[in-house]
Amino acid sequence: MPYSYDDQNIFAKILRGEIPNNTVLETEHTLAFNDIQPQAPVHVLVIPKGAYVCHDHFAAEASEVEIIDFIRATAKVCEMTGVSPGDGQSGYRTISNAGEAGVQDVPHYHLHILGGRGLGRMIS
Ligand code: 5GP
């Protein structure tokens, strides 16, 4: 599926260092930083450094190295922020909005990690 990446989006600017961010974790292929308008005590955005619009674009075109790095960085952030249930903590939710129906505001692939409070049931 063809995707056109807009390199003027806010996360591209963060990756280029044009605007600041509150970095939680940086790896070779992934950056994680605190959301500017947190919806929970823990609200971290995890983004690949590559130019991917949304999840299926990333899944189709990123290398396996980038994908593994992204998944492991996401788990590391959960561990670092104390929400990983593997550590006996309270748990978390990941969300990735995609496209218009998914109400994706920033057209650079990102995963929201939300935790630090009871999140309620989203899908019944
Ligand atoms: P989306 O609706 O695209 O899934 O979520 C975009 C997220 O990016 C929102 O939660 C919003 O608060 C966050 N955001 C937008 N601009 C900035 C920014 O300049 N810095 C940071 N850290 N987060 C931002």
C-alpha cells in the first residue's frame, strides 16, 4: 500500500532535534518520549526513527532489525516506568491510532503507552 510521508510532522521535527522532547529512552532505531498532554500518570510515545506513517506502513517496510528494536524498546519503557506487569506492577495499555477513522493526529507511526492508573475496560 503506498504511503506518502510528510517530513514536516511534529515527530519528524523532534527526531531532527528541531523541537525539544522529554526523552525516556533512545535506541539505534527508536525514540520514546513523554506525551506533551498526558492522559495518565505514565503516557509515553514510542516512535521508530524511520519515516513510517502508521502501523501497517511500518510493518510492511521497516527492516526486521527496526521492528525488533521498536518492540523491545516499548517493553523497556514499560519496565523503566514501572508499569510492566512482569515486574508485579499494575500493567498498562498500548494504543496506536491510524488514519482518519482512527483519529491519528500526527502522521508518524507511534505507540502510546498508558499506565500508572486503572484504565478501565475499553473493549467489552
Ligand atoms: P495521535 O492522536 O496522533 O495518536 O497522538 C498524537 C499525540 O502526540 C497526542 O497524544 C499529543 O498530545 C502528542 N503530541 C503532539 N504534539 C506533541 C509535541 O510537540 N511533543 C510531545 N511530546 N507530544 C506531542
